[in-house]
Amino acid sequence: MTTAPFPPEVLVIDDEVQIRRLLRLTLEGAGFRVREAEDGNLGLVEAATKRPDAIILDLGLPDLPGIEVLKRLAGVEPAACAHPFSPRPGGRQDRGPRRRGRRFSQQALGGGELLARLRAMLRRVQTREEESGVSFGDVEIDFARRVVMKAGTAVKLTPKEYGLLRLLVLHRGRVITHRQILRELWGPKAEEQTQYLRVYMTHLRQKLENDPTQPKFFRTESGIGYRFSEE
């Protein structure tokens, strides 16, 4: 199950060009978007700024031990973290219901197995998040019951407002373009009707932001789209 027709983004942190090329071919061929980093420090920067859905990490990096990178990634919290060369399975501890890390064994590097495990992890992450709900500021969202609360009071959202909220929150940190949002909520024939989107975003901010004129959570990316941010 996916929340929207946006391909998941995977960050590959590995110092070997051939391995990165192989993983890129495998992942892009399966519909994933791929970013690359050739060492641990660059990988940490990419993870913090781009917020990928998953990370494939080589533990034998030239600048930082892979375990140290994993520890630092705990503060970034990608949806899933996988290592294709670890001789044994393992994982870092959960930091809440929406994140779980895991390293793949070397045998899992085969394209089919790697993709199957990656997809399974991303499905579990999404399912846990939707089952557990999300909170930010004084807002709480129960996706299972489709209930939104602000400061303990139920907020009434129209179906389109709720759809916009869900789309942005479940892709937190990611810029969602006007065309993507319009296609998802109104269909492909509405991709140019940005006035719809401005109206519904205004309503959403009025209902959920403490100061709708200075939105903290629902950010405008000028000329591109919108982004949900908890920072």
C-alpha cells in the first residue's frame, strides 16, 4: 500500500562506485529514486537535508565507521536503514512507532531479495505510522479513525482538507509539487488548477496553525509546492 504515487527515495552510502552503480540500476529499475554519497559524512548531510525514505549503508566506509554513521542517523531517522554487506542481521533500536532500522545480510544483495525486503520495511513503517497516528504542536491525528484534534478539541475537516493534510504529513520533510497534490486529490485533469490548492491550504492553516499568516508546519515552497515540517 502506498499513500501517494510518489516513488520512494533511497540514499545509498557506499565508497565503491561500482556498488553504487549496481544499486542505482537495481533500485531505479524497480521504480525507486536514488541518491548517492561516497562516504559517511556526505551521507549524513544527505540524510539530514533530503530526508530519504530508506538508506542503504556500507559499514566499511573510508571516513567513519559504519556503526558510527548508524548512531548519528538515529537523529535523522530515515524510514528504513539497510546494509547489504553485514554478515549477520541486526538493527538499531526503534525511536518511536514510525521508524525501524535494519541491515541486510550479504546474501540479500541479490536484486530480488533486496527489493522485497526494502519494500516490506517501507510498508511496515507506513502501516505503523498510520495505525499509531501523528502529532505535531498541539495537533493530533488519528489516521485509523480519521480524527484530527487541536488542543484537545476535534477539528472538522472536509474530505479534501483531510486528504491534503494526510498527504503532506505522511511525506513529512518532502516538497510535494502543486501538480502532484492536484493529481492525487483532484485527478489528472486538475493539474493546472492551482487556485483549488491555495484555497484548501488556506483553510488547513486556519484550522491547524496557531498563526495562519506565519505558518510553522505547512510551508510554501515558492513556485513549486508545499512541505510539511515539524522544525
